[in-house]
Amino acid sequence: MSESSIWWLLAGAAVAVELMTGTCYLLMLAVGLVAGALAAHLGLAPIGQMVIAAAVGGGSVAAWHWYRGKSPAPLPANANRDVHLDIGEEVHVAKWNTDGTATVKFRGVHWTAIAADPGESASPGNFRIKEMLGNRLVIEKL
């Protein structure tokens, strides 16, 4: 079996394991293994193939780690619109209860709502759903 075939088999195995685990880091290492296979096709010595595979794979992992660290952290699940599609929707508060809660009708059901800022709970009006805490809506003034 040729050296390039071994590199291609290793790259395929890395991609297969990546598909089972769901990490992008193994995919970056597979890119390095593909670079090693291409180096073997070009006739480089085995040590040159390993150096290229390590440089490309390690560089890809480092670049991905830097990119992921630069992007903002995702919102917690109770405030993430990708998890709860109701976040950002508007509700109307007719009156606030003395305990700082309000009963609002949203999607045909009565919900208990609490104000994100306790000072907002004094006045009725239109509010936006900021997050969901269990079966309570945390709302903020529009």
C-alpha cells in the first residue's frame, strides 16, 4: 500500500469519527491528514509528509480555536430565541399584582409574567418577552 493511501485512509477515519462525535476539531485534523496525502502524492519524504500534515492540521485547529474564542458566547437556553421562539414577542399587561407578577394572555393561554427590571412592574402597557423561567415569562418594557 502506498504512503498516500495510508494518509487517505487516516483522513477518512478522522472524518468518520468526527461525524460520530460532532466536533469540528477532528475535521481540522482530517484537513491536515489530507495535506499529508497530497504531500505523499508530490513525492515528499515521509518526514516531510508528517511535518506538512502536522503544520496544516495543527494550524487549522489553532485557527478554529481562535475563531471560536473570538465569537460571543451563546445566550443561556432560557433567553435564547433559537430555543424558545416566543422570546422577543410582545404581550400586553393590563395590571400588575401586588407581588410583582402579572397575568398576561399569550397564544391563547394565561401566563404569569414578572418584570426583568423590578421598577417596570408599576405601570401597565406593552412589554416584550425577554426570557422564560420555567412557566413564567420575564418581560421588559418596549
